[in-house]
Amino acid sequence: MQKVQSYLYPNRVILIADLAGFNVENTIVYAKTVKIYNGIDNTIQFDIQNADQKRLDLTQYNSLEMNVMDVNSNPLSNSPYQLSLTATKGLATVKIPQEDLDELTDQYLTYSITAADSAGNDFILYTDSRFSAVGSIQLIGNAMPKFRDDVVYDRFQGEINFMGNVINHTSAIPCKFYEAEATTLMDTVIDMTDFIGTIYVEATKDSTISVESFRDADQLASITYSTKTTTTLPLSNLTVTGYNYIRVSWVYPNISPYNFTNTNPYGTVDKVTVSY
């Protein structure tokens, strides 16, 4: 039998509010590197002490803020973050929401903590006993599953077939990404207004897209509306294993667009949303 141990303890960092008369015994020589992760809300706990390594009464401060910067020194979208006091003297926590980390890859962030008293004076807290006010946070991105954002296509290309009817297409939608990770299933949602005609999904194994890529494409799904239909059409779990690109196409009934009046009597496809 294999046994795996895991540990649950606070992600705690010691901060020093004032180094005046600091006791040289048991000094904090190096700032601790904090580890946080993509895909979850990360809570960090700060143990704020004075020069005698005793916890401070944090109610003396009007505010405690944490500034977090990415590798390019740009602040995270909701930085600075307000620290929340706990029931334990000297301990405060802060939460970095997952939304602020979604667009970041693995990297080292930097942070600083500032405090303000009732008189309006600002203080910076030190992360070690050598007057270092800047700490380090390691952002790790492989601890949680990665989910890709939905992609919306609302601009379409048209071509005229041999019968003189316009066929509309989305642009080519990739089934593989920069890490060459193959997608096996895709969900497509199609929004339409007063639509009459046929909507279909086609797929190609071509590795590059050209005008010929979809000439002999495989059709993964098809549905025809003979009366005006306003709906959201879900096409779920389309199997795209082995394909490199798909696209969503639709064609109006077999009546030439040259017979249209000033308005299109066959409605519109408004947008196509693709989920991986």
C-alpha cells in the first residue's frame, strides 16, 4: 500500500513593522518566498511583529494594503489588496482572487505591504531584518486543470456556390493549440434570428488553411430550418479527434440571392460560440 502525506497549514509570512532597536538574535535574514497557484483563490496570512519579535495590535492602523506586481512590474488588476484582521493579535490575511491570475503564466511576482495610521502617516513593513520591503511570490500554473475561454465568432465570410447561392462560413477554428494538445470534443452554440436554411459543421485534417482546405471536408453535424427560427442551437460533444480545424457554415434555401428584395427574407446567424 502506498501512503501519501499532505499538509494543511497557513501560507504565513512574517513582517516587521519597525526595525529600531531590533534584537540581533533570531533575526529574519531572508524574506520567505510565497507560493500561489493559478485556478484558485489564494489566501496569504501575515504575522506582523515589532522589533522585539512580538505581535503588534493591528487595530492601531486604519488600513493595511498589499501591492502585487507581475514580472514586468505591472500591478495585478485589483491591486492593492486590503488585509483583513483576524481574531488573533498580529495576524492578518489577504486574498488574491483567481481572476487576477488567469492571464498570467508561471513567474515570480513581487509584493510590498503598507500601513496607514489614524494620523494619515504611511508605513512600509519589512519582510526581513535587513530593511527589505519587497517580497517574492512564486506563481505556479500547473497545480489546477486549465480551461480555455470560449471563443466567439461574429464575423463571417461568404462565397457563391455553383447554384448562385451564398454560403457563409466562420473562419477556421483550430482543434490544436500552441502546445500541440489535441482536442477530442468541442461544443458549439449558434445564435440565429428568423433563420431559414441549413447550418452545418465541417472539419478538415489539413495542417494549414487554404482555399482548398474544406473542399472535401467531413461534415460533423447538420440541421435544416424550413420556417423562420429564432433560437440558440447547441451542438454538443462534436468529436474532432484527428482533425486540425473545423468551421461552421450555413446556406439559405436554393433561391439565388439576386432575387432578394431590400431585406434578407431568410434571417441571420448572429454569432457562433465555441467551447473546448
